[in-house]
Amino acid sequence: MKYKVINENDCQYIVDNNVLISYAGNRSNIIIPDCIEIIGRNAFKGNLDIRSLDLNKVVEIGEDAFSGCKNLKHVILSNSLSLIEQCAFSNIENSAIVIYRGTVEDYNKILKGEPFTKVICDNGIYSQTNFDILM
């Protein structure tokens, strides 16, 4: 495998064919570069520096990608996202504010693993127990 190294905003992203393999950096606010479409398994696992995350144009999030990122408080998911794998965000802060740039129904379709406790969508709020669509 031949990896590409992207250095952006004092962060280092190791990428293979638009898949983020690993991340090195200590920034608290991360905006995933446009060229990354998939966050690979364990890419950010256990990173305690990340507090805010914008997944930009990401279409898939791998298993345990952000597992153990206990200080993650704010996540923006784009409507281009088509899959969130099992445990992608396990062991993060339950009170994290999550915004999905799509509908409640679309968010429900992309989940393979456990959902966030609550997600603010364009047309309502999704929660683990029910969802409310705003009219």
C-alpha cells in the first residue's frame, strides 16, 4: 500500500484511496479535509484532544473510528453520509451535540451501530427512543 500524507492545520492525515487510515495532531477542532470520503476503523480511537468535529464530505464512518474520544462535544454530519458502522462513536460524551444535515428519516437509514443519544436534523430531532419531526 502506498499512503498519502496530508498536512493541514498542524494535523497529519494518513490516507489511502480517500480512506483516512490514521490521524496525528492535537487540535481540538477538526474539519476533515474534502479529499477524505471514508473514516477508517480506529482512525481517531481514544483521541482525547478532539472536542469539535466537522465530517465535511465523509460518506462512511468505520468501526470504532471515534471510539473513546471522551471529550468530543460537538459533531456535524453531512447529508452525504451513507453509513455509520458499529461502535463508530462508542464511549463518547452522552451530552454531545450532534447535527445531521439531512432528515430524521435519512439519519435513521445510515445507522448500522448504536445511534447518538440525540441528533438535531433538518426536520426534527432524532433520539434513541423516538423521533419528532418538526412541521
